[in-house]
Amino acid sequence: MSVIKQTEILSPQFVAGHETTVNLIGSGVLALLENPDQMEKLRRNPSLTKSAVEELLRYSAPVFMATERYAREDVIIQGATIPRGGMTFAVIGSANRDESVFSRPDTLDITREPNKHLAFGYGIHFCLGAPLARLEAQIAIRALLDRLPDLRLKGSTESLSWRQSLVLRGLDALPVRF
Ligand code: HEM
């Protein structure tokens, strides 16, 4: 029997590779359940699975906030000055709903194109596990839709509880019926 120690659960590698993808699948399935037209479209068109997962990444932002960055020089962004050495956090969840980039940003559209979301970050620290995470979510969500034709939420959306984290955005649990 394999036992996972608490220290392993808390290790950054474990969070990077496991919890993020769990959150994508959980929040992603919730987003589909809340948007039955999109769920139905995806059920009927398996070829949309890839673009649906991109949209779920944008819409649900499993890593809600990037790790900290420090300004190398004074910089002014939208009128706010960040002094040299100042610490900043980029809120990916907000960038993914930027109305100057995405039309109808609060609408889930599994056919959205282009979809230049920042769910995996940007630049030199772009997520190392992005291809694996994408594949896992595509397989899991496809399998769920194919095998559970009557998948639905157990209880109301308001009764769901979300993890207390500024960085990761995900549900404690997603109770469903099928
Ligand atoms: C849906 C799933 C995932 C999401 C949304 C996600 C998101 C991110 C984001 C936003 C960053 C950049 C953080 C920053 O710039 O501060 C990042 C970095 C990273 N991710 Fe992921 N990730 C996911 C899955 C994975 C998986 C499955 C692995 C490994 C198997 C992984 C490994 C890493 C590593 C090692 C880094 C650091 C890269 C670096 O600093 O150069 N991630 N991830």
C-alpha cells in the first residue's frame, strides 16, 4: 500500500502537477453543468474537446494568481507606479476575463477562437506540465460526458464550497448525480 505523507502533499511539485489539474477538471465540469447548452454541444461534438478544455482553462483559471514577481526598475502600469524591487502578483483569473482581449469574457464559449488565455502563465516560467494537464483534462472530461449521459449537480451551486487559497482556485468537492 502506498502512503502519501503530509509533507509530500504540501510539496510544490505535488501541487503543481496534481491539484491544479484536479481543480481544472472539477471547476471545468461545474462550468459545463452550469451551461447546459455548452455541455450538450460538447457531448454531440467530441472534436470540440480540445477547444472546450482551452475555454475551461480560461474561464475557471485553476491557478488564479501567479507566483510573486519583483520589479527590476520603476514601472507604471495603468497609472500605478510599482517601484524598483516592489513585489507584484499577476491575477491570472482577472487577465483571463479581460474585456479588451476577450469578447463576452464572462460567457463560456467552448468554440472560442482565438483564445489566448494565460491559465498556464507566460514567458520563461510558462507551465512545464501544460501538455500533460491539457491531455488529462481532455481525457477525463470526454470520458465523463461519454459514460455519464445524465450527469447533473447534486444540490445547488450556492451550496458548493471553494478552497481557501489566493493562488489556486478549486472546489472542495463537486457532488453530482448520474
Ligand atoms: C490545469 C493544470 C495546470 C495549470 C492551470 C498550471 C498553471 C501554471 C502556471 C500559471 C504556472 C506559472 C506560474 C508563475 O509564472 O508564477 C505554472 C508553472 C509550472 N507548472 Fe503548471 N499548471 C498546471 C499543471 C501542471 C502539471 C500537470 C505540472 C507537472 C506535471 C506542472 C508543472 C509546473 C512547473 C514545474 C512550473 C514551474 C515552471 C517554471 O517556473 O519554470 N503544472 N503552472
